[in-house]
Amino acid sequence: MPRNTTNSILDRINISSPCSADWDSMIGNREVRFCLHCSKHVNNLSEMTRKQALELVARSKGQLCVRYYRRPDGRVETAGPDSQLYQIKRRATRLAAGAFSAALGLCSSVAAQTPSPVEQPASCSLEMKSVYNNASPAIIDGADAIISGTVTDPNEAVVAGAGVTLINESNAQEQLTTTNDEGRYYFKSLDAGTYTLKVTSPGFAEHESRGIVVPAGASPSIDVSAVMQPGAIMGGAMVIITANEPLVVAALENDLAAVKELIAAGVDINLRDKGTDTTALDEAVKNGNRQMVRALLDAGAEINARNSRGQTALMILDDDASENLVWDLVAAGAKLNLRDEDGDTALILAASWSKAEILRALLNAGGRVNAKNKEGETALMKAAAEGNLESVKLLIDSGAEINRKNSSGATALKLAEGNEHQDVVEQLEAYSASK
């Protein structure tokens, strides 16, 4: 499973036995369809808002079949506040992948093993977009010809360690290699012929590029680059890793009375649950429960305590957060410009996951608008890549450098274009943004 950058219960779900039921053949709408194969309703989490999906998963005490897209960073993708508009703006490739259903059991580390409705589990489905020197099909002269390329994800981040296979279609001979730390691969000394290129990587499904023609003659090189897209997941048994420590469990379940009782009993306020890597304060913040946050802070919760990824409570603001919650944390001593292990600040993270009002509060409290992480990404780049138009406007008005580039050479405009967020592209172009 891709590396999870959050501790949300929604992002802690995992499919142990994927299945290949065809979502498109099911009867229903974007959010719920009926599977004739297993006679169950399948809930499409990625067509719900994050709050709706969280509520559905949290209240399910028995069986629940779900379908969802998992992003390369491990987060479950959900729709924006206006799911109909979001549906129109989403890339077609994100809608075409196969579905996976799951029996959902709430447990600490394992779920009851229910049999998969099909014998062969399906892999995640993604798309690879090939570029052949702006020509199709790609034709170069052979005799020591070279085929090379770069494999990236939708946010322009390179995919290192991807398996790349080049197959001569005339004799089925294969050559194998992997992408280096820069996401690059190379095949050298190629004979004339027609080739098929396959790219695979954990968390991404195999995709083929066929008809790469290498005629006899000279020996220039050809670039075949791949952009990997996340796909939908559906499966047999689902595991949700939840908390074990009573105080963290109470906070996760949004049970204020239980939290207060445990505080009065003298439990360790700052105990971090080993399963979820969260404290009670972390869970209270994610639930947007200001009363619980204040109760924990008054009892001595450490406001700048970090999880294993170096993130504080201020860095895990979710859809339920509010401006007032941000100010509560700041007033309690939350440090605005601390960085996690990836170099992200609370503002950079919020630009991806939170509403514009949360960014406004962070900026007003002193968040640095042009701070960049280890990949050279700023809050504006994150907001543009996610298609968060209001956040993009806010960050620009707050002094964000529009044409700054990340370590891969991409600007906010290029990231918005790559994810087909046309409204954000138009907004950036109105400010004379460049690629």
C-alpha cells in the first residue's frame, strides 16, 4: 500500500482480498450501485465528500462494501464539496478503472477473513500516458537505437524503482530494467523492429504502450515517458487499523464524555497509540471537536508533540476543521512553521486537504506563504495540483510566488494543467503565470 501521509480512519482502510467485479456493470448511481454477483450494495467512497465517507466508515459496525481510489500518497481520494462539478473536472482515467468491493469490519489490526466473491483478485488500475517526441507512432532509425523515458505520478513526482519491460513484437524477446532515483530508464543497442513497452510499480497497475517502431538506419534516441494515475480498489476482506489506547479510542470515536472521564481518572494525556500513531489531541483535531481539544489542552496535552512523520496536531487539520479551531491551537502555542520529515509545513499540508478558510487562518496567524518542502513544493503548487480554486486565489492574494518551480521543474500552472483543473489554469494565466 502507498505510504499514508495522514492518520484518518478513512485512510487506514486496506483491502486484503481484492476482487474484479465490474463497477460499470452494476446498477445504481455514482455513489451506490448494486452488485448482482454478490447481492450487495457497493458504496463509492471517492464520489462522496470526505466528511460523508468518514461518517459512513465510522458508523459501519458490520458489513460494508466499498469502492475507492487510493492516491499515490496513501490517502483515499474523495469528491469536493460539490460532487457534480467535481465529477466534471476529474480526469477520465480516474473514472475508468475497475472496482473493488470489501466486507468492512472495525477492528484493531485484523478483520474477519470473508471469502472473495471471485477467485482471482484484481490489481489496481492506472493509466500510463506515453509521449513519443510529440509524434505518434514513434519512429526512429535503428542499429544501436535508444529508448528511454521518465515515469512520474500525476503531481510530477518521479516514480523510482518502477519495473520497465521492452518486448520485441516480432520475436517476443524481452529486456528488463527499473527506473533510477530520478525516475529514468534506458534501453540501448536496440535492433530494428516494433516494440511494446510495459511499466509496473507497487500501487500502480501495469500499462502497455504498443507500436514503438524502430526502423533500420541511423541511431537517434526516443523518449517514452509515463504518467501513472491512481485507480479504484474493491475487494473481499477489509482491514481498518484503529486505536487500542482507551483515551485515543474515545477521542477517535468523538466521545467527549468518555474523554473527560478518562482525564479525571488520571490517564496519560500524551500517550501515543502504537497502532494509529496518534494522540487523543490528534484525533480530536481531526474530528474538529473544539470542546474536546480544549479539554485535552487544559489537561496538559502537548500542542507540538510529533508523530513518527514529524507532524503536529496543527499539521493534520481535516475537512471538519474550522478557523476557530486553528486559532485555538495557535493560542495554545502551536508552532506554525514547523516542518515534518518531508519538509511540509501546516500551510503546505492544508493546501492539499483543507478548505480555503483554514489556509486563511494559518496565513493570518503567520504561516509562511512561500515555504517549500524537500521536493520544492509550495502551498500554491499543492492547491493548484488539487484543483482548489479558492485556495489558489487566496494564496496568490497573500503573496505566493506564482512561477516558482519544484525540484522536477514544474510550476503551479503546469501541475494544474497536468491534472486538468481548467478553472485553476485560467486563474493562474490571468495572473500571467508561466509553465
